[in-house]
Amino acid sequence: MEFGLSSEQSLLQDSVTRYLSEQLPLDEVRKVASGDVNDAAVWQGLADLGIPGLLVSEANGGLGLGSLDAAVVSEALGYHVTPSPFLSSAVIAPVALQTAGRCEDLLGSVATGELRIGAALAEGIGARADAGLTANGNTLNGKSLFVLDVDADQYLVATSDRKLYLVAADAAGLSRSPLSTIEKTRSTCELNFSNVDATLVSEDPGVFDKTWDAALVAVAADTLGTAQSALDQAVVYAMQREQFNRVIASFQAVKHMCAEMAAELEPCRAMVWYAAHALDEIPEEATMMACHTKAHLSEVGQFVTRTSTEVHGGMGFTDLVGLHYWFKRAGFNRQILGSPELLRERALSVTTLAA
Amino acid sequence: MDLSFGPEYEEFRTEVQQFIAEHGSKSPRQGGARDKEAIAWQKVLIEHGYAARTIPKEYGGFGAEPDIIKSRIIAEEFSKNQINTGLGGQGISMLVPVLLEMGTEEQKQEFIRPTIHGEMIWCQGYSEPGAGSDLASLSTKAELDGDEWVVNGQKIWTSTAHLADWIFCLVRTEPEAPKHQGISFLLFRMDTPGIEVRPLVDMTGDANFNETFFTDVRVPKHQIVGQRGQGWQVANAILGHERGSLAPPDAAQTRLNGVRKLMETETVGGEKLIDNPVYRDRLMKLQGRVLAMKCNDIRLLSARINKTQDAKLAGMIVKLQGTELRHELEALAIDVMGEIGLAYGDNPYLRGNGSWQYQYMYYLGLIIGGGTSQIQKNIISERGLGMPKEPKIEKKA
Ligand SMILES: Cc1cc2nc3c(=O)[nH]c(=O)nc-3n(C[C@H](O)[C@H](O)[C@H](O)COP(=O)(O)OP(=O)(O)OC[C@H]3O[C@@H](n4cnc5c(N)ncnc54)[C@H](O)[C@@H]3O)c2cc1C
């Protein structure tokens, strides 16, 4: 019995972490956030490590690794508030296409990072009055909001009855416009469909659900990293900042804020591991764990990033230390792919009373 | 990542299941100190290696090699089948481990066998009116007079002192030494002349703990564990045992299932409570927290088996998170019952024997006892996160 990361998984996480701490200091994140550059350079760097092809099977040209590997990478990306299309192109798209067994020929270039597939799942999760997407045969009309990745070459698109389609970004009748959000490290857009020819990926809601579950765990892992960094930054700052002739880390009010963050966050690590493991190995618990883990991490991520901001005092509220990037990253992760309330509702619907 | 225990352990699991099939019907539903059925059951458990499992045979135990996974399997199977896991109490859970580690051969021979068989009940005399969180400042003193310690002072919050045969007690024996080095760990009979026990009623309405007064209580000199002045180290070895075990996540899951069952059966205005989205979300929110603690627990188990895994912080947060979570869980059950949540005692509308109300209060006690939540946060921030202690304030002369 061994519950934890394998040495390969630790090495994988270390190599991503090393790359990000060397190549992605906060100044680089700021450049992407301010719109000076996009995330292409970072994605290329991650592609050199094989990250886009993590979940792509070896037969399809990827590394053929598992959900826990994706989770440890996702955690590292969150820790460094990394701008990248990891969630959509490296998790959502490969899981959907491979589960459906459709369009897998695209995955070779997904794995190299040359092809980016964005994800428009919002209609399948909670259709909003502002949007609305209908499929007539393989022709799509309407729109989807908060689509992940404004720079994608293709989009995986869900309808409200959880069918999945693939469309090219430059397909006739498709228009794309960026949507500003509070989170600048990852992009979202709106897709408008006017008689767009799409390729059917799956009519089976089970494929959508499996894709959704994988995405939820990846987002939860991203939040784990985001929150861990926020806590680490709070402790470091508290040990340096002096007031009343003492480092503020010696004030019990400050220590208790940090202890509460640690107490909430530490069990989350095991929870993310377990949820990722369940995706691959414990199918009967996978959906329940994915929902609870994303919901719980959303709550803890919110608490930790706000508390860390408080520990930083006025400095935490400024753009100078940049802590707000972590605050907003946790916020973005909380809202996308299902709010905590919606996910807890889904978790209840898939569980019967345990013995 | 490997969550299986392996085939050799599945054989052991079958053994445990066979035991349960054969003897499970004799398992008493409850039963505290001195309950005949509970004592008989304890004997059966020890004989088969399901209680006092790793305590050597010569001291009355089963004498098995420590095996974390086997212990886990026993716990899992007993819990799944709702089988009584045997006697508890501070003697078994706290004193016996300490005697095994620090006791003399005579002490092990004399105390362990009757304690684990439920024939010798103990209480823990640590806290005093002036020494709670700051336990090391305790002032009950013991002075050597010939071959006897003479104990004077007062303890408080002494759980089960009114039932106990013996007490393990922290006393100050070296008044000149620094406070952590002047304490000794004594064992003595509760019927020794000079001991007075006054029950303290707690918020549940029961008198589970007491004030305990000592006036010239004479204790044979050899009834000390460890050396003179070493009592603090001895006591800390026990506190480690206590903290992790106060709020296990599996018990929290069982209680949570209970709340869910309650919500699936109770109706208000004809509507099942589980169909009320507000209550339902509160239930699921707690389910998420229980799951996080269950996963944390698996990680801790794994770290005990695989010594290279680091789970120090994961262990440090268990008492704080576990007791707070449990308290909130019981609170939800009370909330969903509305005014029936107020019912107590002989109220005919009581649900679940009033256990929700009782445990709601009981767990507030556990949030305070065994190191308060604030003390836990001090420990987490100082030993877990490396933050400094607050500066000391000089006492005014
Ligand atoms: C149900 C129950 C059973 C018990 N059973 C036993 C028993 O069998 N034997 C026994 O010896 N004792 C027992 N105790 C006593 C228990 O260990 C103490 O109550 C506990 O350690 C707290 O001490 P105190 O009550 O003196 O509170 P205090 O130490 O006076 O604490 C009061 C408040 O001050 C806070 N505080 C104190 N110091 C600090 C600090 N350094 N930093 C921040 N906050 C601080 C506390 O967190 C608390 O909120 C029991 C207690 C309970 C509730």
C-alpha cells in the first residue's frame, strides 16, 4: 500500500516547476496578463517537456500518462499562475476524443503543442439565457460563452444535451470574440455559430461526463497549487515584514491566519491525489470525487487566497507584489466548469447512502 | 499509487470476517467501565488478537508483531459491521502505551494486564485550576517523606475520577528547577486517604469530569514512571497518543450518513428535508470536508508504512480539523430538525436518542480538551510553518 506520488511523478512535477521558476518569473506573467504577448512561448516551453501530450496515448503520439500525472502538472501550473491552454488542450480535448474514439488523428499535433484545441463546455454544464446552442444534424447555431482559449485552432463544443462537436476556429459562419474576465492569465472568448459545419465527437452524455470529471480534477489541482503558493508567500512575507519592532510572523493573529490556511489546505492535497487516482482506477467513485474535490478546493482556494492577501496588509491589495494574480486565479477556477453549489448537487445525485 | 493491501492481507481480512461471523453476535452495543458484558467481550477480543493486539503476552496482551495494515483491516471490518472494538478509556489508550515505553518491569507486570482487561480503571490528573493550556505551570506538589511521596494540591476536569481505581498524575517534585524539569509522573490508588472527588456537571447535563483534591496523600516512592523531574517527557509521549484519536474521519462519515438518513426520512410541511436545497447544500459541503479528511487519513496511514513519505503537517492538523468538523456536523443535524433539535432528556419527540444534541456539546468539549484549537494553531504555525513564538512577557514582581 502506498498512497502518494511515485518518484516519476515527483520528477515530472519538479521538471515543470524548474522550468516555470526559471522561465516564468512574475514579470513574464504580467506581460501576458497585460496583453503584450500571448502564452505561445510558455506553451512551447511546456511542449519541450511533453506536457501537451501528457494524456495523449502513446499510440496517438503522446506520453500516455494518467490523471494523477496531469494533476501534479496542473498543480505546478497553478503554483506559478501559468498562462497556458493546458486545461482545454492537454486535458479536456484528449480525454474527450480518446473516450469517444473520434478524431484521434488530431492528437499527434496536440501532443507537440502545434495544434491547440479550446473547450466550449459551458452549455453542457449550465446553459445560460445569454447563450444557447442548437445542433441540427451536424450544423450548429447559437453561441457558447466563456470558452477556454481565445487562440485555439479548433474547439470542442458542447450542446445543452451534452453532445460534443469539434469545429475549426476558422470555420465558415463561426465568429470568435475575446471576453474580458478578472483573470488575465488565461483567456476566454465567446463563439457565435451561424450554420457552422461541425464534426460530431459524441452523442453519448457519458463521454461528456467523463471529460467534465477529468477537467474538474485538473482545475482542483490548479487551485491546490494556487493556494499553496499564496500560503507560502504569506509565511515568507510575514517573516520579513516588521511592525512594532517585531516580524509580524510573531503576532499570534497572523500565525493563526497562517495555521488556518495550512489546516484547510493540507488535506486538499490528499483529496486531489485520491480524486485523480479515482478517475483512472475507481470508476464508481470518480464523478462523486471529482465534483466534491473541485467544490471543496474552490472553497479552500477562496479562503486561502483572501487570507494570504490580508497577511500582506496594504501591500497585498496592490499590484506591486502581484498576489492578486493568485487571488484571481483561484476565483476563476471556482467559477468555471460548475460552481461549488452546482457540483455538490451533482455529487449528491450520483451517490447513494454509503454503508 | 497503490491502495490495495496485497493478497497476504486479504487472507487476514477473511480471518477477521470469520471471527465477526462467529462471535459478532456477542458484541455489546455499548458499555462503559465495569459493564460485565463489555468486559467479557474484551476478553474474547484479546484472545483473538483484536484488542491489546501488540501488547506482549506476558503482560496479558495478544503479543502480535506491530503491523499497521492488519490493525487497519481490523478497524475497517469492525466498523463496517458495527462491531464493538473493545474497551477504551485513558488507562488503555494513554497509560498503557507509556508504561510499555517508560515503565519498570514491575509496573508493566502489575498494571497492564488488569488495565487492558477492564479490571483497573484509570483517570488522568493533569489539568489544574491554574494550569490548563499552560500545563507545565502546574503546582500540585509532592514531597518525599521517607519511602513515600506526600501529595498536596488540586486537579480539575479529571474525567472519570469518580469511577477510577487509580490515577496517573503530574505533580511538582522539584520546585527549584525550571518548570518543565520539575515535574514527576506518579501512579496512585484513588481510595488513598486524603483524596476527595467532587463531580463537575458539564453542559450536557452529565458529570463526566470532576475536581480532585489531594490533602497529604501518601504514595509509595516507587510508584513513579520515569525519573524524578522527567514527568513532562512522559506526559508528552501520551498526549501524542491522544490527539490523533479524538475525531477519526471514518466516525465522521458514519455520523454524516446518519444526518443524511435523517434528512431522507424527516419531513417538514410534507417536504423531505433532503429536498430542501439549502440543507442539502450544507450536507454536501460537510461531505466534501469529510472526504478531504478521509483522504488525509489514507495519506497518514501510507506515511506510517512508507517511512520516506513526509506527512508531518498532514498529521498536525488532524485534531483541529477533526473536532471542529465533527461539531459542525452534529450542528447540521440539529438545524435540520428545527425545534425538534431542542428536544433533550425524556422528550418523547427525541430522534436518535438525543445523540445529535449530546454530541454537538460533547465535541465542543473535545475542541477544548486535549489542547484547545488555539493551541493547535500555535503548534501548526510554529512547528509546521516555522513561524516564531511570541515574545515572553516578564512577570511583574
Ligand atoms: C471534555 C473535557 C475533558 C477533559 N478531561 C481531562 C482529563 O481527564 N484530565 C485532565 O487533566 N484534563 C482534562 N481536561 C482539561 C483540558 O485539557 C483543558 O481544559 C485544556 O487543556 C484547556 O485548559 P483550560 O481549560 O485551563 O483553558 P485555558 O488554558 O485557560 O484557555 C482558555 C482560552 O485561552 C486560550 N489560550 C490559552 N493559552 C493560549 C495561548 N498560548 N495561545 C492562544 N490561546 C490561548 C485557549 O485556547 C482558550 O480559548 C478536559 C477538558 C475537557 C473540555
